[in-house]
Amino acid sequence: MNDTLMSIQMIPRPKNGEDVIPYVDEAIRVIDESGLKYRVGPLETTIEGEMSELLILIQKMNERMVELEVESLMNQIKFYHVPEGISIETLTGKYDD
């Protein structure tokens, strides 16, 4: 059962002032490959899962940025943990078309 929502905003600092968007796209690719349910927003991406798998996902995303040789990386992360279970739709379903 998914017991945690995590929103993450990765702010990579690429070398030579490169555009940051391809790096953000790569971070979202890592999320997609995880198989976890997620929703991309304009400033952050929200993922639902179990706390332990979300923490591992953060590590994988950061490792990928290191592989891409970013100069530095800032992560802003929020967790909403509900032991009985939680989904993205629990909080946003009323706004979905």
C-alpha cells in the first residue's frame, strides 16, 4: 500500500551555463522508470509510494545527475505520510477533469 506522497523539485546546476530543462527531463525519466505513479507539475513532481522506495528514488535521481556531471544539485522535497494509505487523487481528485 502506498503510504507516502513525495513532491520533489530538483535544481541542477549544469556545467557551462547549459539549459537546465534537459537535466530535469532526465530526472523525470528516472521517476518514470521506477514504475511509481507520479504527476509532473510546473515547479515540482509528486510521486506516490512507500517511504522507503521514495527515499531510494531520490538517491537514484541524484546519482543520475552526478553521472551527467552537473556542478551541483539542490533538492527541495516534501513528504506527506499517512500509514493507512494515501494517493495523489486523495488530495487533488476534485480538481481533475
